[in-house]
Amino acid sequence: MVLKTFGWSFAVTALGLVAAVFYGGWQAFGVVAILSVLEISLSFDNAVINAGILKKMSAFWQKIFLTIGVLIAVFGMRLVFPVVIVAVSAQLGPIEAIDLSFNDPDRYKELVTDAHPSIAAFGGMFLLMIFLDFIFEDRDIKWLGWLERPLAKLGKVDMLSVCVALIVLMITAMTFATHAHQHGGGHADKAETVMLSGIAGLITYLVVGGLSGFFENKLEEEEEREHEAEEEAKKAGKPVSGVVLAGKAAFFMFLYLEVLDASFSFDGVIGAFAITNEIVLMALGLGIGAMYVRSLTVYLVRQGTLDDYVYLEHGAHYAIGALAVILLVTIQYEINELITGSVGVILIAWSFWSSVRRNKALAASGGDGSKAEVSSGV
């Protein structure tokens, strides 16, 4: 079962890691491995959410999502989007950006280094908003209860995450301007670039969230209509199948999943810039991760179990928060890419270990997960 579902992912992993060694030696191997683990861990939520929605769809729409949908949102976002970001921020054409990365790596690195403050500010703000919206929401399952309970209470204040993010952005931009002035650098104008790029990241997050909300509402409306039709069929004595959505409902669900996939892709792509600026390594690492999104989605749909490791979602969001802070810090200071990647991996591993411990405790007490989840915070 596992080999059948993850076979292609394992094959792509092996090819990607071998290609990394040929491209840049063992350091490139390490970077691609870290990017792959980061992308897989950040995509776990994506696979879980996809599976939860996908299981309601007909076999036809499942196939459409797992083929065309994955190509559009997963491979398109994770492999094309990094090139677009570099091209826009360094004011290059996409073909020129790829050409430079292969044929003139020194010039490419110089351009990306110059563009790094804007990339880091945009990405840092986008990731920070994902983290803040998660941490300020009151949820039944709490991992680090001592931290999450007070933050959930604060989260009742409207627009708090936006306010906190803007304050962080102002401090970052002011620090950048002060540092540039003190060192007599010609980068004082980049404080304005940092501010504008950060606001662009915030707007992008809000737009993506708005689109997701729009499609979610449409989806709920269509699901209600499907259920009403089902009830009428029951009253008329006609045969009724299980809740398998088709027609308009399935189409809106497909669009909703595409928007969700795109938004989930942002965190992996943006997080990758905190680890490396090289397009080739980024494409290899994120490409491997993208394959696991599909495999995980299929696996979860077939197994029918989505909530075995309840703290993984928390771990992934804490990793996103850590990456956001690291990206904003790298505007001013250099941080080793292995340290950057390790922080996320450690947080994910810790949340996984906590989930396993919780499951063992529930099994030992003969508890029912649904009842115990409410008080399962650490």
C-alpha cells in the first residue's frame, strides 16, 4: 500500500538528490534534503485538508484534481513561482533569470542579493500572517497550552494579527534604515523598499485568504443544495447514494482546492528563500516536496484517517512563524541556511513526537480521542 502510493515520490526523491550532488556536491545535497523535508512538513496540512474535501468528490473530479489540479497549483506554484519572484525582484525576464543562474552564477547571486531585502520583507510578512492567524485563533486542540491559551484570548480583538504584522514591519524597516545610515551605506532608500514589499506581502495574504473564503462560501451553498436535493429524493422514495458531490458543487470545490493549494504553496516557496537563493536547488527540493503532497493526499483519502497526529498542524505553523522571523532578520544579518532549515525540521519532529505520546496516553487510558482532544494541550 505504502510503496504503491509513495513509489513515484520515492523515485523523484532519489533522482532529485542525485542531481543535487552532481550540481553542487554534498552541500547542495544537504540543502535539497532540508528543502524537501521543509516542504513536506509544511504541506502536511495541505494534504490533510485536500483529503478531507476530496473524499466527498466523485471519482472523476478526484482524478481531475490529482492530475490537472496538482500540475497547476503544486508544480506550477513550487517550480515556476520561485523563478517569477527572482525575475520580478531583480528586474529580469524569467528566461534571463534561469540563464543567469546556470551560466553566470556570480552575477545572478549579486542580483538576488540586491533583491533579497524585498524578497525577505514580502515573504516574511506573508508567512508571519499565516502564523499569527493560526496562533490567535481559539482551537479545541492545544499543543503548547501555556502559550496558546493567552494568545487565543488576545485573538478575540479584531484585526489583531494585521496590527501586529504591521508593527513588526515598521520596526524592521526602521532598523534597516538606521543600520544603513550608521554604516554610511547607500541603502537608506531600501528601507522604503522593505516597507513597500512587506505591505505587498500582507495584501497578497489578505487577497488569497479572501478568495479562499469566497470559494468556501460558494462551496457551502452548493453543498446545502445537494443535501436538499438528497432529502427530496428520499421523500419521493428514490434511491440516494452517499454524499458525493458533482456538477456545480464539485466544480466550486475544485476551484476552492486550487486556491488553497496556491496559498499553501506560498509558504514553502517563500520559506525556501530563507534557505537558498539558487533556483536549481529550490526547484529540486520543492519538486520532491510537491510529489509527496499528491502521495499524502491519495494515502489519506484511501486510509480514511486524517487525525492520527493532531499536533503536526501546530508544529508546521510554528515552523512557518520561525521562518518568518528568520526571513526578516536576514534583511540585515546573514544566517546559515542549515540552521534555518533545521529550526523547522526540529519543530515538526517535536510536534510529531508529542502527537505519538498523546496517542499512547489515550490508548493506555482506553480514552476516546474525540472526548480527550479538548483537554489534550501540553
